[in-house]
Amino acid sequence: MNYDALDRDYWAAHYARVEDLRGKISARPAVGKALVLPNDETLSVGEGRRLPMAIMFIDVCGFSDRAMSTLEDQDMTLRTLNLFFSEMIRIAEDYGGTIEKHTGDGLMIYFEDNLSGAEKSGTKRAVSCALTMHAINSSFITPILQRSPNAIPIKFRTSIDHGHVTVALLGLPKRFQSIVAIGSTANFACKMLRMADPGEIVIGGNGRGQLPVEWLQFTQPVLQPTGWTLNYAPYSLFKYIGRWKDPV
């Protein structure tokens, strides 16, 4: 996997996959599916493990403003979300991410540091993943939706931060259980979405500190105070303005 640029073969494979998925979605009735959260068999209910990681949130913008009252509206919304999230989840997995939560109009994704067989920095993988998500959405998914009657293209925003997070299993044995992320990193990463516009990628100060030196030129500080503190000091937020060039 190339974490520094878009590979032409990877780009071509995604185009073929999106087109194949579009055909399958168009050919069958829209059917709701439940996405199963990651299940860590090493955890018992009430236990957790703490590890350094990047956490990414993506959020579909203007989701609640879409027309969804009629059967046709709901059918088109489901088809659109199915196309979009199927690709976003696959891209996250390609970059070594683990889907923690699907909120209906967004995703929460873990990028564990020191992942075997991949770029060791969870933050670099998360930012690379976000760049690819935005590129695939702009170049493949949006044109498909623009050609589909009554379909509305998706715009989304992305937030990323890095730190030590406790991943725990909560619930009741053999009943409702859920993997949760505990720590300031997860809280900050979620709150950051409120300060991002459609199409933007924002990254916390700790996450920025984990990026390669040559990537720092693509970060711009958000001048508006976040109101958050870490270790009694104001916590900074940055916009990541770099974008992938055409595949190489």
C-alpha cells in the first residue's frame, strides 16, 4: 500500500469496484443492512486495553436536510448511502483502519499505531485514508450520482486526532455489547467536526505532531479558539489543505 501518493493501479481498481457496486445496487431493491461493530475476542465485558492510535470521524453534511418523506426519497437515500459508505468502509480497511461505529450519516474509525505490515504511524494512515476518501468521492461517486435522476451527491467532512485511547467492551454478557473508545482523543476528534466545513479535513494538535515533517506544510492553524484544554493548556486545531495529485 502506498501511503505517500495515489497509485494508478489502486485508483483503477477502485473505479472498477465502484462501477460494479453501482450496477449491483441499481439492479436490486434497496434493502436495509445492519453493520456489525468490530468484536475484540480478547476483551471481556467491562475490560479494555489502552494503546496509541489515530481516530477519524467522517460526517455527511446536510443529511437531515435531505427530502426523505416518501418511499422514493427513502429508496434513493438508501441507495446513495449504500454506494458511499460501502466505498468509505473499504477504503478505511485498505489503509489499516478498523470501523468502530456507523452512525447512519457518519463513521468512527481506529488507526492503530505500529500495525503489522503497514505504515507504522496511525496518523499518517488516517490522513492518507481521508485524502483517498475525498478523491474517490469527487472523481467516482459524485459523477455517478450526478447522472442518476433525483440523486444528490454527498459532501462530507473529516476530523482526525491522535493519542492513547482505551478501547473497551461494555454491555451485558451474551446480550447487548458495544466497543467504545475512552479518552480525550476520541472526545476531541468528535467535537472537531463542528469546526469543519464540507470537504474539509481537520486535525488536532497531537495528530499534527505525528505527521511526517514534509506534510506539515499542508496544515493551517484554525484561528478560532476551540475552547478545549489538554493538560491545562489550550488545544489547537489545524486544517489539512493538501490533496492527492493524479495517480502515479
